[in-house]
Amino acid sequence: MEQLVQVVGALLILIAFAASQFGAMDPHSRSYLALNFFGSLILGVLAWRERQWGFLLLESVWAVVSAWGLRATLRGTRPS
């Protein structure tokens, strides 16, 4: 089951990335930032549980940066 959750987290991030690369999603959009936030949050929790510190660092920073951008878009400003 944990592997399935891990794949879902990775797919959320990859869907956002691919959509952005193909011009289907703006990297400053709420949907892009939300997909990145929730995907990295899932992967970060799993990394913490498995004590994978490098992966935890990567996913934690990814989640914080995504949350920062999402917060800005929810306030009506463009993330800088």
C-alpha cells in the first residue's frame, strides 16, 4: 500500500511538470502549485517515516516553496 501512495505522490508532481512543459499548465497557476505541494507532501511524509534524510530535505523544500507560491496565488499576487 505504501508503494501505491508513493506512486500517487510522484504522479502528482510529474503530471504538473509534464503539463507545464507541454504548455497545458501555467507554472504559476493554483493547480500546478497544488499538485506540486500535495505530491511533495506525500513523498515527504513517506521519506520521514523511512528516515531517508536526503529525500526528506528535497521534498520538504519542494513542499514549502510550492506552498509559498500557492499562498501568493490565493492572495491574488504572482509568486516571485
